[in-house]
Amino acid sequence: MKIIYSSASLLLAAAAQALCPYAERALKDPSLLKRHLEEHGSTQDEHANEKRQSGPGGLPFTTFNENQLIDVTGVHAWKAPGPDDLRGPCPGLNALANHGYFPHSGVVPLTVGATATQQVYGLAPNFGIPLTVADTWSIGGKQPQTLTSPILGAGDGLSGSHNKYESDASPGRGDYYLFNADVTNLRVEKFKALYDLQKDKPVPNYNLDVLIQHRKYTFDDSKSTNPYFFFEPFAGLAVANAAHTFIPALFSNHSAQYPNGILDKETLKAFFAITEAPDGTLSYKPGWERIPDNWYRRPLGAVNEYTPASFAQDLVKIAAVVPEAVSVGGNTGKVNSFTGVDLGDITGGAYHTTDLLNPTKFVCYFYQITLALVPDFLRSEALGSVLGSALNLLHSKIDPFVDPSCAKIGMIAVAFVSPSFKIHPLTGVFDSELQ
């Protein structure tokens, strides 16, 4: 998370990882999962509540070890952000900065970002490697200008990335149009909608099934309240959905009792900077996200880390309940007027909406859409003649992970048209604003 996040975390700015060998087995042989469940199924209520949060074919983690404990003491003790520190829409990234795993300023060297998100959250490092195309990025608003900014651009940060990385129908943030472009601050009523799904359960656990329920709520809420709701081919379809799956996949607490992780109420509130009064009133402190004490991340390793293959599997589960979430389109100036557009009209026929339900094709799509929609840190008014060199550098970082058999996306359509609206796929600008 949006990584997308959000949320949006490093998924918001990186390309995908190729399927690991174990994932390929699960994808090529669907009976693998069925056989596993038959051999390892549990009838105990507690274990029935503890569900696999993510991963190839929904298979369990292979191990739990005490070294999964994340240090929140000493140099990693929580420290509130100061007035000049940047914080943004992604709770996981804000927590890393508050605990010193990212620079406290919120301006992050990209190699630090790739390492920290793997070591703290178990996010596959291949999400972060392509980020080395630029020097630094901001988890919040625009970072200060540097000597390299005229070439690579300072960028607008995650808070200024609406319809590029950040999107409408976020798990916790508000829609751009409805909240005067404030997509940084958590909307407590949206968090409460998620919180209430497990609030009174005997063993609360905000697992993937619960977040899929919340995905339906957030999509329907945007569709029914925002006349200019827009769900983009990257920021919406990939990032906004990943922001929902990241919550259980990356924030769950692991233990010998719950090796697959459990995300309880207190852990959820800590990561979202929420406190609860005795009367049940929820309060939000912007930028105060934290990693809880005695919190153990998911195990590391190719099978256990959260990869795009894991997300592709989760996306299929989302689509089974919320098919609209695997679509591209938007409302056409009035609520509940959502009009979908086939991806083939945007990608020159390389990918169609139905392809996204095939996990292998989705991984290809995610690579190719990332390459087609150049990340924000390459945007600069002064880029000019060095754009070609910058793009070559981008490809050199991402291409090693791309399956050569993936269909390539050439030029993204500058605009796509429905009977009621025209939208630029990068900005989400409607035809009334283009004139």
C-alpha cells in the first residue's frame, strides 16, 4: 500500500518481478492448491480464522522464526515527524520514516527504499530495484530541488501523484475531487468502515477476505459519491487494488501460533495512526503511523515475500467478488454512471481487460504498463534532449525482469473515448477540462 502503493508503497513506483518457480507450479497446476488444502486443512476455529494473507496459490508460509521481529528500539524507536518532514498517503512508508528505516525527512534514496521495504515488510526486492533509475523520491509532497533535479526532476512525491500512482477508491484516503485534492490524509469514516468489519469478532483478523469486502465498499463508495470518479489503467487497476492487498500481506503480525500472520485491531490502528477512546471514538494523527511493539514481519525468501505473482493471485480473488475492480473507466459527470473501457483501446490491442484474470498475463501487463507510463521522477520541464537517455536507463533497470514473451505495449493512447467522456489516461482530465 495505496505500494501502492497505496497504497501505496514501492508498488507505486516500480515494476514487477517474474514468477518464482514455486508460483509457476501453482499457476500451471491449479490442483496443487487443492491437494495442499486437502492434506493440510484444519477444522479448528482459530486456524480457520488464520488465512494465508498472500502468496503463490494461497499456500502457507514455510516457516516462522524469532528473527522476524522488527526492532522498534534505539535508533529505530518511534519519533514524530517534524514540521519540515514529508509524510504522505502510504501508512507503511510513513511508519518506516518514523522509525528511522527511511530518512526521517521522508526523502528516500531509492536503494534504501528497496532494502527497507524488504527487510521490514517482506516486500520482494525486485519491486525496489527498478527505482534506482533516479537518486531520491518523496513519500509525501514535492522534495526540495537538488543538483540532479533539472535532469531527473524533483517529482511531485506520492501526495502529488493523483491518477499516476495514487488513485480514487483508496482503502483509507479520500477521492481527489471530493476532498479538494487532499489525498494525503486518512478519512476516519473510511477507516471505520474497515475497522467495523471485525471490531466485534472473537478473534479479529483483517485478512484478505475482509479487505476484499472493504474493496467492494471503497469502489462502490467512490462510484456513488464522486461524479468524476476515475479508475486508471495503472494507478487504479494495479495500485489501488494493491493498496488493499498490502494491508493484510504486509501489516499482519506473525508468530509460532499464527505463522501465516494475523492482523488484529491494535496492529491495524497503529499502522494507520489511529487511537480509540473508551467510548469507541476513533481519532487520526496525520503522519504518526508506527510499527507496533513485538511485531514480526512475514518471512523472507523467494516463496514467502510478497511479489507481483502474489498480488496477481490476490487480484483474481478480488475480481471474483468485485469484478468492477478489475476494470478501467470512470463516472461521466454524475454519480453511478461508471463507463468501462477495454484495455485494448488503450494498449493498442496488446492487453484486454479479460487478460487481467490470468495471473501470468497480469504480471506481463504490470511490467509493460510501468514501462509505458514513465514514472514521475523522469518528468521535468528541463528534461528535453536527455529524455531518451533517461528512458534507456529505465529500461535497463526493468528489462532484466521482463519475460521476453510478454506482449509489448507501444504508445499508450493519448485519450480514450466513450459516448460520454474523454479522459487522458495519465492525468484523468475530463473533456470539459481539456477544452
